[in-house]
Amino acid sequence: MIQLKSQRNPYIIGRPISEPEIFFGRQEQLAFIEENLRRGEKFILLHGQRRIGKSSLLQNIPKLVKVDKSAFVSFDLEYHSQEKLENLLESLAETIVEQLKIDPDKVVIPKAKEIEEQKDIFCTNFLPQIHEHLKDTNLVLLLDEFDALNNKYIGIELESLFKQLKNIVYKNQRLFVIIFAGRKPADISNLLKIFPKVPIAEVGLLDKESIEQLIIEPVADSLKYEPKAIEAITNL
């Protein structure tokens, strides 16, 4: 009897893929993001149904999008869907400092109570400190799970957040925002009212070439697929 080596099923992920070596496809969306950032577009919107791979795309943008002098910070709105605006902004500030690996002692992170008392402190006091640290590098915020807008409570809070961001982003040449949403653009009425001319791209199903890579590459050293098997899996 032939003894088969036991190994983890490489097709079962269950989490966003952060490793470029097992991330396949999405060249069109990556090129779209790269082109719009180079053109100086301040806001970019990507949409697609849940579980289609938006978060995996988001996590690979810092590694695969080649735009000079850009620092990317990702922030998942889903984890803050029950927070008030001031708490959400405090969490965002903490995330920016953490992901940019800035010494917390060298920047003043606004607390929720301070933000509640001084609504624009995040934009007028905190962000300038970040830009001073980054020098001539642009800050690109990657905001995931914009579907939190479906929640009436947080919808009002997020609408306030994006109105604040819009005001500061268009005044600041070095701040950009990429928003990931799970609904069709036509359905995101609140967002499109705030950003009526935002560049939009869909994160849909993988193309045929990417599907074949996804089937073959994870097991290239241990398993070979017949063309008909690949075709059957692709059709399924």
C-alpha cells in the first residue's frame, strides 16, 4: 500500500488571504487602483457580494499595488459597527499609529471624549502629526466592510465620518481613501451622495486563467489535474 503524506487542505481558507503567493487573480482591480492613485483620485470604491474576496484583495493592496511614496493602513468597519463616531475615530487613530509603527509617545492620539468635545480634532490635530511622520509619503486608508451602513445606528455615524473625511481629504494632497463595500453602487445611496464622482470597480468572479491558477498552484508539488477535471471544477 502506498502511504500518502498527510497535509492540510490548501483550498480551505476561511479567512482573508494575506499571502501574495496564494492570492490569485484580481489583476484588473489592482491595475484600476494603481491607475487611479497615480491620477490623484482622492476616493476609490470597490464593491462585490459578501465572500467574493474583497478583504483578501484589500490585504494584498499594500504588497501588490506599486505606487511610489504611499503608506497603506487598513481598517475594518465591521468590528466597530456599534460604536459612536468619536469611539470609531479613536480606534482609527490607534490603528494608523500601530500599522505605521509610529512610537505612541511621539504622537497624540485623540480620545473619544476629546473628539466628542472638539469634532474636528482628528483631522486638524491628529492627521497633521501623521503627515509630519510620513514626510513626503502619502497616506492611503483602506476601509473595509462599508456594509455597516446598512445598520441604521452606525449609518448616521459613518455618514458623519465620511463627510469629515471628505472635507479633509480634498484639502490634503497626501491623503487618499479606498472604500470596500458589499452592495451594488446603485444601492449605496448615502455613499454616492457624499462622493458622486467616485471611481468604481466591481470585485466579481475570477476569470478562467485565475481559476486555473487557484486550482493548480496550491498543490503543484503533489497533485496533477487533467484538463477535463479543471474544466469540470471551473464550470461548478
